[in-house]
Amino acid sequence: MFKLRSGGGHGVLVNTDEAGTIFVTNFRLVFLSEESREVTALGTIPLATIEKFNKIVVKQQSGIRQTEKTPTRRLLQVTGMILTKYLANFIAFVGKDMRIILFSFRPRTKQRRAVFNALLRWTRPASIWDLYAFSCGPCRYSDTNPKVRLVNEYYRLLGLGSLCSSIGHIEDGLFKLSNDWWRISDVNASYNMCPTYPFALLVPKAIRDKDLLKACTFRARCRLPVISWCDTRTGAVLARSSQPLVGLMMNMRSNADENLVGALCTRFSSGKEGRRKLYIADARPRKNALANGAMGGGSESSSNYFQSEIVFFGIDNIHAMRESLVRLRDYLDTHGTTSSDGMSSFLRNGGWTWGVGNLSSMSASVSTLGDSGWLQHIQNVLAGSAWIAARVALESASMLVHCSDGWDRTTQLVALASLLLDPYYRTINGFQALVEKDWLAFGHPFSDRAGMPPSLSGTGTMPLELSRHSSTPNISSSSSSLRQLSVSLSTTSQPPVASSNTQHSNNYSPIFLQVTFAFPTINWIDCVSQLLRMYPFAFEFSSAFLVDLLDCVLSCRFGNFLCNNENERERAGVFEASACLWMHLADMRGASEGTSHVHYNLFYNPSKHDGPLLPPAAALAPTLWPQFHLRWSCPAEAQSGEIEAKCRSMMDKYSELQKAKDLAERNAREITTTVESLTADLINESQVSNSTLALARKASMENSSIKRAIESLGCRVHVSAADDIEDYPASSPTETVSVGSGDDGKTDMSVSIAVAEDNDHLPGNPSNRICELCPLWTPDGGCRWPDAGCARVRSQFVGLKANYDAFDRLSINDGYFQPES
């Protein structure tokens, strides 16, 4: 997808004293190492991340004769400042990068000119459509409309999280829902009331739209007080606005504005008497607020707002923040291990500054870091946000936050306080919703702060800084490639690129970067990184997630952070024509199973911090963010994430072992279930077999009884197979019974019974043997008691009843005494 543009050449990356080839594509400047034949991360920069670049000629000092062996050295400096805003045109690296890199080219060649001209050409987009986000072709990282996501976040804040909006509902105006206290208004649907506010606003339910139109005229840029976050349990709100237009004498008032601000203080939901307190937090120093009165602005008077208190936080403006970051970048380049002159800080100033007792240099270094003021800015934003969160959480108070325009310091404080108050914003999806709501929807001017093309029509030009700034390479006589000479730097004269808007270039500032680092990783993402360090169990995302977020913002690959507000992005059609950053990050995480990706915090435990985070003042001492600030200047020391990487590796192994264990347990359960099933089947079969055997024994006994009974009647019984029937004499009547007929008419066995005509005289008749023992037996084979039928028919076997009446008539003499002859 990356296209090779014109421009490229061989050079040396002075920071690492590494030779290679430099390419300029439509997306980035790439440095390919000659030794490893791999792309070097330090020398590879997205074009949109470049803040400024210029050509430098290193000349020999006067008084030192130059020989043919010491030629003039030409250098091309590329200064990077990773900014957490979207930088549109040249080299603007303020944030995670913080790098100053230096390329050296062979003299009297066209290598440097080719690279420099390519950079001049491709880092100056004439319009927003020349950015890489629109030239990279179709992308699969499309997502839902950000308007839909904003309305869904409003639903969640109103306690209607089960509902889900759609673009159809928004177009039909069906998103205007409410609860007992607040409602969603479409008064700014066409962006006529306030062009820098979103189309939908969360406002008190008691305030009508016509009152909102009146109230907006009393605030700078019509940015009236609206709700950014609310607590459905207590009724407390966190609102934002711009400064009131009270004028030089601070005596201007607006009933509509006072009623709107007063409506933020609802009655306590617990039935407590009275109304909740209102704090009005002015992010500016008090003197700055008073000075703004000369231009019609100013600050509120607590006497005009019921039960209110005005608090000033004293946070410096964007210009002080920009200068602070420049000083920090210079400090890191001067005292890092891979500086732009290729020299380690250990060798600077002619000796081992840390190791040979030169403690003054060490003290100077620490002082320089403090003088940069960056950490002080971080601490001020942290302290202000923690104070806001504590008042809302502990007192159930409502809070109105503003600065001058309500889109720089206000956004930092409101977004960071929301992060402290709401555990949802500490998840990956919640963090996305927070950034989209408070930074994008409420109109932080990313385009102005990042130095992007100021005009959507493409008529504006991008200012290009070619003059030397304070961020210059540290060329000293002891430098690796330049140590043989004492040198002085002079800047080649370049025709300055005309700036159509001088004020535009002055508006550049690393606000989002600052907020990002304080959030869990560099001043709002730095402020977030400080909180992540303090509360490692409270955040679902990791420092690596914040770093990748900043890199994506600066790369101009995605359109989320283009333009200054929602209105401009919609007019430019950014959402339809470019890819979505959030979908790209989600796709990165989707490549790995579960939470094993580096974007996930291994130690995240939502049950441990399921409420507000209220850090004490003593815990708000910030430090440099190693993964961001030290990534290029001190790469070895920046790998503080190695412990996390090893822990992640152990977690991956543990996860694999856990999966193997679960699989083994599942197999064992399946085997146990199979064994139990087979055992049950065997028991059933055993029971059936025992029952069958019992029935067989019973049948056998019955058959034997029947057979003996039949034989006692003088019949022969023969059981055989169906085709094996015994032949009887024809004179003997025979009856054959077939048993077990099948479907084919065949039988399993047959029973043949043959009856003799005179059973009594059959010599083999068993009843004859019984009668011979009977006392009533006559020598001629007769029976003195023929009517008894006792033994002959063997009634005891066939269940027949003997003729006991005949037995009763029998005289004893008939049985035991012979009659007299």
C-alpha cells in the first residue's frame, strides 16, 4: 500500500553511527540499515510525524586549516515530536517519539538534495485530501458512525444502557430520550448554535431549547454549559463550557446562563434537605482570567450563581506547554545514550559526567529537567482532576469546568476527572468512548494544534519551519564521526515557506499528548500513564496501548483525529473516506486469543477498583514516561516493560498449561462419563441376564413338571429341532406342537407327544412300577380300587385332585386283608 516517491539516497544515521539507504514513500521516511538489511526504527518516521527539518553545513572553525582529508560535512536534521494530535503536514513529533535524529551524507553528491526535495514536496499537503489517510486506498477498518457511538454513550450515562441507537434513529430524531434529571437535546443538530459542539447535547431536563439558545450568547464561542458526565445514583454532574462574557468590569450577567448553571444542581436523590453545592472550576490562573476581561471574557462571580464556589487551578496555556515540551525534548537528546550527535551523555563535556565525580553536571541535568516544566504541567492537571473527582464523589457536588475557549485545559480536566470517577472509562471500550466524547465531539482543535492544513477546501498552505529552533543536534569535538575537528554550525539559507496564518502556527501544542501521558501513559495520555503507574489493577489497557494509540494518531493513516471538530469532519466526509483508528487497534488485539495481547493490562482486576479513584496529593508526583519519553534517547532504560513482557510470557505459558489442564480434565470427564455409562449398561445387562436365567429356571422346572405329568399319563414326550422329529409307530396316535415360529414360517423346535392305547400294560410305563408297590395291586395286574386314580394318574404332578370320596368308602379290610375264600 505504501508507494515509493521520488527521493532517496545513501547516508549515515549519526545517532547510531549506522550506514544505510534512505527512502521517502507516500507514508514515511524509511532508513534501511546496510549492515543488517533491516528497517531501523529510530531512522524511520511517518511523514506526518515530522515537525521540522533543515539542512545544516558543518564548517571548520576559523584558525584551523582545512585539509583535503577533512571535507565539509553536510547534514540533514529531522526533528521529531510525537504529538498526540493529528499532525497533518510535516515533521511534528511531540509525545511518544521525542526524537531528534541526524543523517549525514557524502559531500559533493546529490544524495542529500534528493531526500530533502522529496521531503519538501511530500510533507506539504495542499489540502486535507492530500493526507495519507485518504490516499492509502480502500481499507477494511471501517466502523459505525461516531454520532451513533456518542448517542449510545449518552444512553449509558442516562441509565438507558440497554438501548442502542442507529443512524436511522438519529436522522429521524428518535434519540432525544431523558430520565428524571437530564435529557438529550438536538438544538445543535445543524451546528448553527455552536459550530464546535456536537450535534447532540446532554442538558438538564428543566431547561428548554429556547433557553439554551439564549444562554449560549453569554459564553465564548457559544460554548454554553452542558453535561459531560453524570451520576445516576447521586444526581451529581460534571459539566463543561467556555468562559463567561462578563466584560472588563466583571458586571455583565445573563439570566439564561444563571438558570442553566443552577439547573445543574439538582436535589439530592437520597431525600436530603436542600440543594447540592456547585463548584465552578476555572483552569486558568486567576490573573489570566482577569486579563481576559479586557477582551470581554473573564470568570463568574459566586454571588450570581446560587450556592456556588469559584476555584482557580492555575494551569498554564498552550504556549507555555509547547515551550515546555521543546525543552524536554532537548533535555532528552542532550542527556540520552543515542543523541543526535552520536555521543553518549557519559562522554559529553569531555569526561564521564556521572562516573568521575563531576556531580555539577549531574545537578545541572536534573535542574534542566525541572526547568523544562513538563512534569509540573502533568502534576497540575493531575491535581486539578483529582480535586474535581473528590468533590463529586465525596460531596455529591456538581462541577462546571472551563478555561478560555473550553477545548484545551477544560478537556484535559473533564476527561481525566471522568476517568477517575467512572470505572467504565478505564476499560478499552470505555476509553475509546471517553476520547470520542470529550476530545473529538466537543471540538478539541486537533488540526490547529497539530499544524494540519487549515482549510477544508485546500486553499490554505502549511507553514514549514526551516530555521534553527532550540532542538538542534549536539555536535561536539568529541563526536564519533566529527570528533577530529572543533566545528561550528551554520544554517543554509532556504527560502521560507509562506504561512497563510501566522496565528495558526502559534496554536500548535501537544495538549492531547500531555493529557494522554497522564491518563495511563504522557500528559493526558501522560497523565493517564501516571495513574496507570499508581493503580496498576484499575485499568484494562496497558502502556503499550497508549503508545500505539499515539503512533496511529501521528501516522495520518486514520481520519478520526483530522479537522477541528465534528462539524468539519462531517462536512469533509472524513468518516466515509478514511479508515477508523479504533477498528485498527481492535484488529491488532483480535489477532491474539483472550487477553494475551500487549494492549491488555495483565494485572487488571475490576473488582479491586470498582468505584472512583481518589489519589491523595502525595501520590501525584509524576515521573517521565519511560515507554514514551525515553524510547529513542535511552532505549535500554525505556525497556521497563521487560518485566511486564516476561510476566506476559509467563502468563502465556500459564495460559497454555491451563488450556492443557482444562483439555485433560475435559477428556477425563468424558472418559469418566463413558465408564459410568458402560458400567450402567453392564449392570442393566446383568440384571436382564439374571432375570432371564430366573425365568429360564422357572420355565425349566415347569417344563419338567409338565413332562413328568404327561409321562405319568402314559405319554411319550420328545422335544427336538423343527426338522428332527422322532418317528412313532403308526398305531400310536401322535400330536406334534411347533414352538417359536418366525416370519418365514419356520419353527425353532417341536414337541411330539405319542399316546399308547393301553398305557397300563406298557412294560416301560413308570406308573406300573408304582402300582406294583401298592397294597391294592392284584397279582393279575388289576386294582382293587380302580376308582381312586391316585398313583396311576400321579395327580400330585399335574395338579389333579384325587378321588377322595372313593378313598373314604374304602374299607380297611379291602386294603390289607384278603377276603375269605
